[in-house]
Amino acid sequence: MKLLKTGDQNLVKQINKTIVFNTIKDKGPVSRAQISKDTGLNKATVSTMVSELLKESFVNEIGSGQSSGGRKPVMLYFNQHAGYSIGIDLGVNYILGILTNFNGDIIEKNMKTLNTLEIDEIINQIFLSIESLMKKAPESPYGIIGIGIGVPGQVDQHERILFAPNLNWKNIDLKKIVEDRFSIPTSIENEANAGATGEQLYGAGKDITNQVYVSIGIGIGTGIIINNRLYRGSSGISGEMGHFTIDTNGIKCSCGNRGCWELYASESALFKIAEKQDLASKNVEIDLDFLLTEAQKGNPKVLQLLNTLGENIGFGIINIINTFNPEVIIIGNRMAQFENWIMNPIKRVLEERLSFYHKSNTAIRFSILGNYSTALGANSFAITNFLSNMKITETGLV
Ligand SMILES: [Zn+2]
């Protein structure tokens, strides 16, 4: 969000347009008179802003609403189909693409497993995913308004990928690569930041002011939302909490530190512990699906494994709660599907080790959007950027 100079008429207009837009979006169908009454803006201002929104196709008029007498008012509603956007979740071994309307409703999706870390091949697959979704977008006034991509790595304030350790990428300007190809505004965001935003807008973190989203996949990343805003840090790479130490003399980590949380509590940690045990006959590949099936069957070794992993997740969450005092911690990404088996060990660790006040004031939740948190969050940045260029700030400036 760009704040304009105080006193600037553009700023006043932006605020008024945002207020009218959000009122129609949240309360529509609604009449001009009702908007004026609800917002305190005078009728002339409401009328001017509505005319602009109608002209821009963000708002439509429908028939008439209830009236206590006299002429029935024309009702206004948000046109969520004014344009469409594309969200991409680039995982270490998959690409998930979605096409949504302005409400974040998924219209189309595609999913591709990646068997390569070769950058050109992965970029080609991203292009194919985007092209396929573009073809399926219904006719609309604005067409495809933006592309948002969530990536498993550090992204700086210019949206460049600094380092994606699990893809072995360094200094990749994916934003430029995609914009050069499609001429569509593209935003790049770290997958945990995107996931946090997705859950805050549409999922388990809806209407929660302070929350931390913990993405547990191959590694652990976190997305921090403070006062309803994503906290990116001074250069965009906050949230590397997978690398805080939970064992001072622990295993050496690729980041240079020792005993990092993600070495004990991620999907990779799970496989590392599993390798040491005889969980399956030699021909069976131990992957997440295998562990999930075995857990469902009640395999005691797998349950023990998940119990240990849950406790290790809990140790890290204690640090997060003590640091941020969030209302909610949301656990997302692929380990979230093990909720049934890791929730109790997490809760037990928190019960034993958290101070009284934190214990009673912090909720632990699991992602509601499941595999779509990151794609939906990345997609929402594309929508927000577009609306912001149209002088609308979705979350409101006031
Ligand atoms: Zn580390």
C-alpha cells in the first residue's frame, strides 16, 4: 500500500472509493442511501464513487430492494467476475496452479508433479500451468489481471528469489521472467508468507488480528501476521523460524547453524527418523502417503514416530508463542494432514511448558485451505495489487 501525502486529494478519493467498494463487497446488495447511512459519507460522494465503480465494472446494479415507501432503490453488488487472477504454488516437487475470480473462488486448477530441479524445465512447467489456466478463464472486462507465485525460498523486497535451498536456486528474478513472457503483472512471495495470507483471508485465520502460520513441509517456514498485516522484516526475509535452535549441540544444518527446529520437526525429519526403523519391507517406498495409511491402520511404530514429531513441533511453537503472543498458531502445508496424530503431542508439550497466560490465550489450529493456502495467498497479492492500481485498497486505509 502506498500512502500518499496528507492533504492530497487523491488520498481522500482513494479512501472514499475504498470505503464505498468495501461496503458494497461486504454488504451487497445495498442501496446508495444505505451506503451513505452506514459509512457517514454524504450522498453526493457515494454517488460519485458508485458511478466510477460502475464504469470500471467492479459493481453492478440490480432491480430494486425493499423500500418503506415511494420509489424502490436500485441495489448495488460487487462484480466478482470483473476479472480473474492466477495463483501458483511452486513446491519442491510439484506445481499447483489455480484460476480465481476477485473473491478468491477457485474456477479452475491444475497440478503437476516435478521430478527435476532443473530451472529451465521448472520455469517451462510454470508457463504451461499459467497458459492452461489462461485458456480456461471466462470472458470478463479485465481478463487476467495478475499472477501470484508462492516459492519455497527467501524473497527480497523487490520480489527476487534470493535463495531457495531445496530447489538449489540463487538470485532468480522469476517476476521478470514471467512478466516478460505474459505481459501480466506478477508478484512473487515466500510460500509461508503466501500461506499465512491465504489462511487469513479465506481460512483458519479469518478475522484474526495476530497470527503465525507454520508451514511444515520439506522444511519449516513461518508467515507472521501482526495487526492484520504480513510482517516481512526489513529486507523481506522474516519468518525463518525453522532455523532457530532447539538443540544447542544438535545436528549441523545447511544454514550454518546447529540444532535447527526444522531438522527435528519437518517432513524431512520424519523420514530421517523413519529410515532408522524397520517400518516396511525393503521394496516399499516410505513416503507421506505410506505413513498416512499406516497411521490410519494404527501401526504402533508409525504412531510413535508421529508422536515424537508432534512433540518436536510443539517445542518450536513454544518459542513462537513466547515471542509473538499471537491469538492463533495455524499449522499448514503437508504435515497438516497428520493433524489426528500430532495435535495431542503438540498440546501436551504446550500444556507442560507454556506459562499460564499464554496457555489460556493461544489457540492451535490446522489449515482449513489444505493444499491451497499458498496458491490462494499468492493469488490474493495479484488481486490486491490490481485493485490498488485502481485506487482501491481491499483491507481499507482507514
Ligand atoms: Zn538451519
